[in-house]
Amino acid sequence: MAFTPRTTALLVGGIIDITPGVDITPFMDTANSIVNQWCLDSRFGYSNDQLELIERWLSAHFYAVYDPRSQSERAGDVGVTYQGKTGMILESTSFGQQAMMVDYMGALAAFQRRLRDGVPPKPGITYLGSKHFGQRWGLYGGAPETSE
């Protein structure tokens, strides 16, 4: 199920220069997916405005990964150095760092730790059927029901 991004291209463009003609929808969709997965937990209690702000900075981060910002440029003997370092995940751009700062409850920091440390999600099983069905198939202990 797809969600509609909370932020807009205009708002993202207010914090990062976007090359004319580049569709930033994929970057906004990615940011929206991460915010929905990590920041919607009820213990955080973010307002929609706060979620939009996190999503805006994350969108700029993903665009900056796609189109890196130059950190320094030279004209003599040509040269350019780009911002960011690989392997730093959200901290690889100033936009990702800002997204983590705006996320004052630390959901994005937890997301980054999971990616960096390679901690897999804990496996689990959730049974959504009726108790009668579960008893019939022996899911609640004891032998399954038999018909005579």
C-alpha cells in the first residue's frame, strides 16, 4: 500500500538546489516509506508537521546521494571534491544529518544503527485466525479435533 508523501517538491527545493527537469518523486517516496516505517510508532507522538519536516530533509538527503553536492572545486588542473562518505548512511550528507536532528526522538538513529550493524529483525509469527480454527488444528496445545 503506497502512502502519499507528506512533503512537496517545492518544500524540498527550498533546502536543496534541484536540477531542472529532475523528478524528485522517487526520493520523496523513499523518505515517506522510511518515515512511515520508523517514525509512526505511537510512543514518538510526532505531529504531521514534524513528520513532514523529517520527510523533507530525508528527501533532500536521498536527492543529494543521487546528485552529490560539491565540497570544493578548482579551475587550474581541474578538480572537484564531493560532500559525503560512503558507509555513513544518513550521516553521509548534511541533509541526512539534519533529518536525524529534526527527529528528536531518535527513530532515524535507530534505523541507521540497524543498517550499520546489520541487526536483522526478530522473527515472529502472528496467528490471525479464530481460536476455534486454531483448536481444530492443534495450534493451542492438545490434539487436533477429529470428526467421527
